[in-house]
Amino acid sequence: MSTLIDNVSFDYQFNPDEETSSAHVSAVSDINLDFPTGSCTLITGPSGAGKSTLLKLLNGLIPELYKGNLSGRTTLAGLDTVQTDIQELGRTAGTVFQNPRSQFFTANVLEELAFASENAGDTPKTTANRIAKAVNTWGIQRLLGNELRKLSGGELQLVACAAAVAGPQQILLLDEPTSNLSPEAISAFSEVLQRLKIAGWTLVVAEHRVYPLKGLADQVAIMDKGRIQHLYTADKFFNLSPKQRKELGLRTLEKPEMYVNTTPDQQADGITAKNLKFSYGKHRVLNIPSLCLPKGKVVALVGPNGAGKTTLARTLIGLAHPEGGSDISFSGKSCRAADRQKRSVLVMQDVNRQLFAETVAAEVVLGNDNLSKEQVQALLGDLGLQGLSERHPMTLSGGQKQRLVIANALASQAELYVFDEPTSGVDYQHLLSISSQIRSLAAKDKAILIISHDLEFINEVADYQLLLQPLDNEINVQLTAPAQEKQ
């Protein structure tokens, strides 16, 4: 039974309020695309091009939840998505959203994996068998007893993937599925998709980071401004020249490698930590004898999903409290948590938690009252957000939201800047613009820590790399190895 989008156009319904229009102007036009059973289709293109909208057409969320002007016909495994009940569509295709937190209904991993099957009235035996299969498929056995709120972004992404296949589905729709995954987890992720494809699953993947789909995708659609601009066979796409790739605004087609150089020395004018320890209850997460973030440099913090990278960052900026005996200093002076909070800025992994204002422009000046209108517009322009000043932040695409929160951070006057996965959901051109802005910030003698699994971004922006490994038997295995130093 076919899955296809036949001459579909969609415009999100305008919902003006008294001050500004909160309409989501991103839409799709004249989309024609067939998804053969058992195939893998890669959808790529700039942020805001309509990739997520295309997935919402396939799973029936348009027009069930997202209202607007819809024409054409979409079928999912032979089911008309407009005429078919949304519950039946959900049992036909599993979806992993760009922000996995937005799709969870329960408090812990096991309950989340059981939720869809139990909700559909499946027998306990059927539910248990499906959970076991999903857990084994995605290799998340160690996460089963955990609460969702305690998992890292990458771990949440894997749980969402497992939940999406813990049912009778044979179609999997994925929106930026590798954005929070470590390089090791990405390799495992690609292997899982390959097994699903061999088992007959139909896969549709919207992704900026395209190299994990090499050898897996059958066709590649490049979208821009709501239209499919190019449709390639996978062989032709992955053989594009570097010049063609850059002209299309695409990220690297090959797996990037990490450059390594010398380790940064302790610097009195940097951010330093000594004897840094942190535990969740009886579970020790951090045990770091010494750490330095030099001013004027960009340090990339890397490591496996769940190693404690976000916990380390939150501890450095005063949002998490280390154990007694830990010392964190700014420019050689020990700082309490409250003082570190005042002198630091954090761009969170889930940027939806940091959007508060009614307009894009108001979001930039939030906490930055001294900014002029000209400065706001210049900052928005530098990050590719020009023309969006009066839009509501929550109507932006995932990548646009990411850049908006970064714009607010760049406008502040902090000493330490922490960016947690700042290129999640970001295309190649905006990766370069974010890198440029962060480098400019470092040139102002700021200390910058980026938490990232994005090797392409790290090689572009970082001076040094810190590798954080999970603790093993209470032995600290934190290693330091800097990335290629910028000249």
C-alpha cells in the first residue's frame, strides 16, 4: 500500500492577536513525493524550508491539529490522512519529533514505551513483547528503570525512537533524529535504521546532518521555501562535489573527523574548577581534579550521551551545586553559585524553555535593556532572522528558535557563555553564522564552553576540546584533548 504526497499545498492558518500576528507563515507548495514501501527517504534543506510540515502531513497532524488551507491528497500506507482517524494513523506510522520531550506522556522510560500499546487496548503479553523488541532494537536496556527527567537529550532521543516502534507500525517518521546524539550513538542509530529497512520498514528522515544516511537512503529531497527544489537518487546526491554541496547549502556528506592538538594550561584570567564533584543522590556523576576554560577561547565539551556534560555546565554557572570541597573560580577568585549565575549565560539544549516574549525582537532584548533597535536588527540579520521581528517566537522552526535564543545570549554582557547543542536543527549556512558570532564573542575576551556532538561545528569554532567520560567505579576518567587550535 502506497505512501505518497500528491500535489499537496498547505498554508498555516493565520491566528492574529491584538498586537502581533502569531501566524506560522512557513508552508509547503505543490509537493509531489512517493515513498515506496521499504525505502528510506531523506528530506533536507534550510531551517524553515517545510521539512517538519511535510512530516506532519504524513502522520495526519495536518490537518487534525494544525489548521490551515490544505489542497491535494496525502496517503499513508494507502490510508487517506484526512479521512482516517488519527489513532489509526498513529498505529500505522511512528513519529519522533524534533524536540523529543514534547511527545512524552509519562514519567519514566518503561511507562513511556508501554503507553501507546496500552492506550490502544493491546493485551499485556503483546505490550510486553513489543517493549522488549523496541528495547533490544535501540539498545536502551540500561535506561529502563530511569525517570525521563533525569535523562540527557541524546538518551531522550533514543527513548523516543524506541517508543515510536513499540507498536504495530511499519513506517517511521524522524525529525532531526541525530541532533542530540554522540558520534558513537549516531553510528549505532544508522545501524538500527538499516535493520529496520531490511525488515521492510518505510523510513522518512528530515535531517540537516546527512552523512548518517549515506548507504541507507534511496532518495533525497532538498526543500527550500516550502517546495522540493531537487530530488536525487542517493547515489547522485552523495556524489555531489564540495562546490555543489556548498552551493546547495548542505552540510558535509562524509563523516567528519575531530582534530586534536595540545591541552590548554591553567590561566588565572580564565574560569577554573578544582576538586569538582557532583552526585545525584548516591550516584556520583562528576569527579574532576582540575578544569580550565581560558578567556578568549572556545572550548568544546564532548563525550557520550549521559556522561554528565550538561550537569558539568550547570555546575560551572551556578545552577547545580557541587559537593563540599569543590572550588570554581572566575579570574582567580572563588565564586559562589549566585555570583556565577550573574556572570554567566546559558543557551539550553531545549530552547523552548527559554522563550518568553511575545515577539522575536522582544525576545532579543529580554534582559538586555540597553540594546537599540538598530542593534537588535543587526543581530537578527547576522543570524538569518531578518524579517521575523514581529513573529511570535513559538511559531518559528526549531532551527530559528535555536538562533533566536543564541541572539539573546550574544547580546548579554557575561564573562562565561555556555551553549548546549547550539547547532541542533541548524543548516550549514546558519552553522557558519553561529560559528562566526561565537568566534567574535571569544575575541572580546569571553570564556566560551560549547557542549556539542556536532564535529563539523566543533572543527569550525573550537580552540580546544574537553572529553568527558562517564565515571567507572568512582575513578575519574575525564580526559582533556583540545581541538585544532585557531590561528
